[in-house]
Amino acid sequence: MEVLFDFLRHERTRNRWDLLSNQRHVRELVYVSNGENPGNRVSIMQVNSSPNKIEILYLQESYTDETGSYIVYAPMDIMAMSKILNGGNPKFVSILPSGFSIMPDKAPGQGDGAVGSILTLAFQSVDRLSNKEYMPRRRSKSLMLSYQQPLLQSRMLCYLA
């Protein structure tokens, strides 16, 4: 569970799974710790296509303990992030969070053998027909993945909502 959590939350590996970050440099600009585990934090991440060109910013929260983990993130443009960081009302900024929930496939201390993880993915995207006059329609899809950490193999089960 820890390997999967670190893979999904860390800026070094984000460009391996996130299409908006693909082949781009990702950097954690700032973070606020949220507990004792160093992975438990709220971060602002920046994606650059070149050293001087910022493509997108992410607001991300990650948390883990022995019962499970989550990573929730929302892509934001520079103007929206600037408005919020300068005390603007977040009510007027459209934030579409997406994320992952990671649960162990066995309860802690239950049985022998390798413990895998169950990964649930949820994402939201703007509908093509939306406009500025109302909140965009949202669509959600879920993907469940049973990930065997010791073997680094996965079996995929899909569920579309």
C-alpha cells in the first residue's frame, strides 16, 4: 500500500500516470504537513513544459495510515490559484477534484502472505456543453485495481459509474 501511495502522490512519478503532466517537469512548490507521516500533506504542484512555461498547477491533499490512504487533487489555472492564495473567495473558482483511495486487500494482522492493495480512482471532467453561466456538468468514473506490491503485477477490474 505504501509503494502505491508514494507512486501516486509524489511529484517525481506524477508524469508517469497523469496525462496533463506527461513528459513534463513536475515540482512541488509548497506544502503544509498534516500529521506525523511526511506523505500526509496539502501541496501546490507546478507542471512546466519548459523552464519558463507553467502549464498547470495542482492543489493536492494526500493522507495515509494503516487503514488506508487517499490522494485528492484538482488542476487549476494560474489565475484561479493566484486569486485563492491572495485571499479571494474560492466560491467563484471552479474546482473539479479527482483522486485515489487505496485500501489494503486484507485487514492489518489478518492471515499470512502478501498484502495487496485495492485502488479506487475517481475523476471529474468538464462536459463539452458547459458554459460560464452555470457550474459545469460533471462526470465520474471509477476504476478498481488489485495491486500485488511484492510482485509488482496488477489485475484490473473496471466499473464505470
